[in-house]
Amino acid sequence: MRKIETQMNAAITNGECWKSDNTEVFTNDNNASLVYLHGNLIAIITDNSITMFDGGWQTTTTKSRLNAILSEHGIDGEYIYQKAGKWYLNMKNAKGEDLQVPFFSGMRLN
């Protein structure tokens, strides 16, 4: 994980507003952390969910930031990967088996 992603995750965990280079975390009055990359909303993290957006740009950096968030605040086994130019979310089903789901902007994980 990149240093900027470690700092981003610390801000989310601590409910703090933070900014470095192209990444910003804003915590609102509802204790939700909103993560922006280049001014585009890429994630909303609450105590109960993570909502992910590609910000219109399915870039390596966007995917890296989202994977850092999933690694720290998601469930084990959740990550985004790219195959044949398309993004997918890997997650576990009820039996603990890997499940690949096409990524879409606005995808919410509970």
C-alpha cells in the first residue's frame, strides 16, 4: 500500500478531514467519510457500508485507492481487478467461495 493510501485510511478510521496531492478525505456531520481523487468522488465509507465510484475514470490510481479502502475497511477477500479492460469486484459468497461481480459506479457493499 502506498504511503498516501495509508494516510487516507488513517483519516477515514479517525473520522478526520485530510488532503494530500490528488487525494482528499472529507468527513461530514453523519460520520461518513467521502474520498475524492482529482476532485471526483470515489468512495463513501460509513460504519455500515462502502459505496464505490469510478469517478468516470477507471484508472490504475482509482483502482489502487479503492483497493486500499477495501483492504482496510472492507471484508477479507474484497478487491477490484481488471480483466480484458473491464473492472470486477472479487468478494466471498456465504460459503466463503470467491465470487466475481462486474464493477459498476455506485456499487455499495454492506
